[in-house]
Amino acid sequence: MAVPKVPPRSDAVQIAGLLVSPEISQLVAELAATRWTGRPGYPVRVMCGMALTKSIYSLATWTRTVGLVREHAALRTAIGCPDPADVPSVHAVYRFSAKLRRFKPLLDACLDRVTAALHEQLPELGTAIAVDASDMPAFGNGQRYLYRGGPERKRYSDPDATWGHRSAVSTRSAGSFYGFKVHAAVCAVTGLPLAWTVETAKAQEATFALPLLESVKERGFRPEVAVLDKGYDHTPVYVGFEARDCHPIIPLRETPAVKAGKHKPPTCDHGEWTFAGSDAKRQAAKWRCPTGACAPASTWVGASRLHTLIPRGTPRWRTLYRQRGSVEREFGQLKHEWALLPLRIRGIERVRLHADLTILAQLACALAKARAVPLAA
């Protein structure tokens, strides 16, 4: 029997469901416990509902979020303020965001609970991960020079941002930009972010690969393979990932050793040797003579940047590297569907909070979907 089609839940109903989830309910209770003096103010549940609304409705500013809630009766009911007069003001929402920055460990604990619950619902989550970084232009004047051919600008509206480089996308050419970068490790299958950090644009991407892997493992995931682009092709990345039982899949840069052909498999008079498996404990890959006439007929090649345990060019390596697109798709979804961009705040701590709230909304929605009971056939 075919499963009947039903309309999806509205965003307002979804937000109401997220607010009663165990993970976010605990965050609401912990934040409410920090109130020890002064006027009670707006309920914490309402303020958390405002934060979820901003991401789920893809709103760039708190002003637009407050305006939407005031006009949306179902949304007001969902977050707990049916009367338009009870909707928090824009200033109240900004004060609440300052409170979230002050009590960031509580938000981090909530994110840990959500990712742990997702792992429980999806046991294969995080078996393979993809790591990359993406640009986040700052909310400010991005002109590097005061005028064409003139001196470089000394003061910027966002002093925390820095100049960095970004690659070409669509019709946009590669070049420098002023702002931040979000570094993330996502599940290569689902695309869900498992660990992330926001740094200034000038920070080198490869330096955050191992910390991201450590964060993924601290959240209970056990990645066996990590897919990264050519920018992470550095020896410490290979060594660090292999030491943490995770095989890196990275294409080679055109270094002198690569130009000299030192990355190629062993050869003999009978031709190029074939890959015959690898031993993670020995940290070496086995290669065999194509005819077996050589003595010895096989040899072990130690794992290194040039010779990985999953050799480049093999069908398995090519299949795994195709999963790198998952992190690019995730960045696109966060920016265009969850309001990660454009930034309308300044300061790296505010940008980090914005990224945390955006990803919390996405992960909480994914968790609610995973927990949904499927319709009977």
C-alpha cells in the first residue's frame, strides 16, 4: 500500500516542537537559572524561540525577526507570546544575544546534546567526514584602499575582521575579501555539521584541520575517513589524521617531490606495481609486482604525504574524494537557507554566536526529523 502524502509541518509548528525538545528545554532551564536579581523580563523560552525563528525563517537581522513575530499569530503562539504586546523588543533580543555570549558554555553544552542525540538516531553519522572553510564577508566597508591608487585604509567598521583569500565561485572571481571564515567538519553522507569554528579571514585553513577532527571525536563520533581539498596537503595534516585513526583523502599539490614523480607506485622491468592492501597498525601499504616474477614479489611502502594508506588513483580513493562536495553544499545551505549570510553584526564573538545559533537550528530540525515516527505502509 502506498504511503499517503501529507503536507509538511509549518515553520511555526516546527519551532514549537523544537522548544519542547529535551535538548533545548534544558538550555532554557539553565539560562533561566542564571536570573538571580532584577526584573524577570521576557521569558527565556520566548527569547530562544526568537533565536530559532531568525534562522528557520532565514532573516538577516533581529529587527526583521521581531517584526515578523509581531505580525505572525501562529508564530507568537508557538514561542509563547500570543499577545503582540508581549513580543520582545529589538533591544531585548540584543540583550539576550549578549547573555548567550556571556554564558556560551551553556550553548555549547546544548549543541553537544543535540549532536549526541543525532548520533543515537543515526549511528552511521560521522563515519566519513569532509573538512573545508568558507568565506564570511564582514558587515562593513570592504574597500582596501581609500581610493583607486591611494593609500590602504587604516580603520574599518569591523576591527576584528581581516583580509583573506577566497576561491572563485560561479561568476565571482577569486581574490581577497575582508571578513571571517567558518571552518567546519561535516558528515560526508548527510552534510550535517559536526564541528566548526569561526576565525578571521587571514587564518590558514590547514591549521584548523586537526582541532576540528579532535572536536568531532570529543562529541562521540569515530570518523574513519576525512576528505579535504588541496589546501590541506601538508605533512602534519597526514601525520595527525593517521595518528587519530582517520585516513585523509587529499589531492597532491605540485611540489618538487611530486614533479619528480616520487609519489608514483614502485616499478620494475615488468611494469608498475599494483596495490595489494594496507596495514593501519604497520602504517604501510603493500605493493606487488604485476607478474610476481620479482624477488621479493611484494614490498611495503610506509605511509606519508606522497604514499597514503588509501592510494591516490584507486577506485576507492576517487569514490571517497567525490564526497568532498558535501561540505560545499552544506556551506551553501547555511548561507542561503539558514541565514548564515549576509552578516549584519560586527565583532568575532558576535559572529561566532551567530554561527552557533544558525547551526543549532539546522541540527535541531534534523534531529526532530530523525525522531519523527514514519507513517505505516
